[in-house]
Amino acid sequence: MHTTAELIGAAAALLGLGILTLVSLRSISRR
């Protein structure tokens, strides 16, 4: 049983990781 809060938390975590990866890749590419 997944609650709405858990689903939102999981989605937020995935989005956060995606943003961090994009920023890291961009920072590395700039170098």
C-alpha cells in the first residue's frame, strides 16, 4: 500500500537526483 505522500516523496527524490546528475554533468563538461 503506497500512500500519496510516499509517492510524492519518491517522485521528488528521483527529480532531485536527476537535477543533481544534470548539474554535475554540465559542470564536468564546462571543465
